[in-house]
Amino acid sequence: MIPWEGACDLYREFSRHGGVFSNFFLEKWYSKQVLPIQHGNPSASKDPWLNASASGADPDKPSSILDQKQLESNRGDIVRSILERPLIDEFYKERTPDLSRVTVPFLSAANWGGFGLHPRGNFEAFTRAASKHKWLECHPGRHEEWFYLEPGVELQKRFLDCFLKGVDNGWMEEPPVLLRLRRAFEATKFETRKELAWPLPSTKWTEIYLSADKNETTLSWNAPGAASSVSFDALGTPVTFLSAPLESEIEITGPLAAKLFASTSATDMDLAVTLQAFSPEGEEVDFQGAVDPHQPLAQGWLRASHRKLDKERSLPYRPWHNHDEILPVEPNEVYELDVEIWPTNIILPAGFRLALHIGGKDFEREQTEDENEAWVSRGSGPWLHNHPEDRPESIFGGRTTIYTGGETGSRVLVPIIPRV
């Protein structure tokens, strides 16, 4: 099988990122792409190939046409179902595959810029599935783009020819990981490299430390000695920690994780963590993502009351939260929070800067002219977490403080790949 830009965990990848309800896409997708073609809907559009209703409603067969009351009784309310289920229960479990039971050969194709739905499941499936024959491919671009481009079609054909037709085309000798690497400000040129494992065997796991000393929010390769902190309104302007110019070219390829010490004046807090990079002139490095045309480098989310970790399943670079109980959050108490940041790739030249953007709401830039029918592109595409019932201001609208240095050394773990 070929799960192309897929997802496998209904809770962590589709419904609730770090415990936070990802509502916007679900609401738009469901109302625009599911309800209009619900079985029996007489107003559904026609299938252009079959010249028949896409919902099966046939004017010559009155029994195939359902009225509004019948349509409503035949469907569930997916948004309400998720709102009423903040923790993982059978609803999520029965809709999430057990990867240890996946044994068929597969090619898992991930999009570097699919934060919010598509790439996480591709990486998790590749690392956790029981299949003896499995491959991981990583590409940039729009959600539907690489599936139809010639390199993507050729890749799929080779895999399918090998396993469905028994063609000896060299596929079985292919290394298990194929990467198309991104460079800053190169929108159409990508370096191709093959690897033996994921995460990459050559990864140098590197901690970059946050510092708020002397009223400056910075990223440093060395741990700051003195403890310090910076505060911001959770629903207001976020804080950005910026590194010094890079001394040499670096490659970042793989999953990331942030360990943040934080408090809130309220009774809960959401953290949206975004990795960015900037040129010496201050221009942000962004890419066409699966959906958003100006995707930042990486994103992750966590609700403080969902901070409980499964210590057996957690990895240094991929914390695993249980999401099986709500832990109280006391105002102004400091909590150690491990934020999963979805995998990414970028090659940055010397002189560029890394940045870690931390807020209590979705990452967004100034409004751009890039629009479509569902949203205005500001950096998070449709993967927004803004349902008022899930994020009431009375609970999540406090003042957030990030602590750095000393015993509260907030930091981010970054997968640095040595450049040969």
C-alpha cells in the first residue's frame, strides 16, 4: 500500500494536537466536502463521468432521495463528538489503527510542510509498523502536487510493479528512506538523498537553549547560567527567541521536541511552538506547504493540563502524551512541559538565524493576499485551534511566563545532520 500524505492517529494528528481541539479544518472540510455529497442528498453535484448524482439521489427513484430530517438522522456530529471527548477513549481508539498489526509492504510518503494533519502519521507508521518491507519518502510542495508529478508517479509505479507484478526493477535494493531536501529560498530545486533509517543515523541531537536574560529573548548553543523569564498575554502578542547568525551551513532533518518551563496566571494554558529561520536581511524562510503557501519550518502544540507523559513510549525527540486524564494547573505555578514538534527539513547557509516562536494561540503572520475559499493564509493554513468552547478566554486567556536558565532551562532538541 501507499499511504500518501496520510494520518493514522485520530486524536493526535486530526482532532486534538497536544490536547487542543483542531477545529477549523474539520468544520470547513466536513461542511464543504462531506455534507454536500451525503448519501441521499438531492442537491449534491453530478459525477461528471457517470452523469449521476454524487450522493446516489436519483429523481426516478424517490426512495433514494432523503429529506433534511432524514439526512440529519443518518449522520453524527463530528465536531460535537470531539468537543465532548477531550481525552482518548474508545471513540478515538476504534478509529486509530494498531500499527503493530500492519505487516503488508508499504511506501509511506510524507510532506515536509503538512503540519496539522498529514506528515506525522507517515513517520509514525514507518517507525512503528511491523512490516518487514517498508519505505519512507519525504517531499515538499502542495498536498496533491507530488502525487501526480512525474517523479512521484514513477516512484509509485516502481513500488507497485515490484509487489503486485513481481517485476525485478531494483526496488528491493532501494534504501528505506528517500529524502528531497529543502534549501532556503529555493522553491523548485531539491537535493535528493537516500538514507538507511529514520531518524537519520548520522543525527547529532543538539539542545538549543532559550534565554530571557537582560530583556533579550535569544537562542543559544550554550546553557545560560542565570535564571530569567519573559511573560506575554496568552491571547496577545507571542514571544520569539532568536539565535545569533549561524557560523556555518547547517542541516536540520528529523523530529524536534521543546522542553519548556512555563506558568500561567489562569487555570490552564495552550502553547503553540513554531520553528522559523531568517536571512541576514531579516527575510523569513518559508515554503509552500501541503496547504498553506507560506508554511514555517515546523510546528507543535501542547495543552498544559495534558502534560502527562507515557515514559515507556516517549523518546527524547518525540514525547508521547497519554491524554487519559486532565492534570490541574494552578495559577503562577511553574510546570515542565514537553512539546512534540513535528518532523521537518531545512538546509540553512551561514549567517542565517533560527527562531523559536511561542504563543498561546495559533501561529500567524500579517495577513497576506494569498486567499482561498476557506481561509486566509497566515502560516497555519486551516489548522487552527480557535473553537470558543474548547478555549474559553476565562481559562486560557491568562498571562503566560516562559522560564529560562538555571533549574528551569527551557530548550529545544534539534536534529542536526553533519554536512559532508
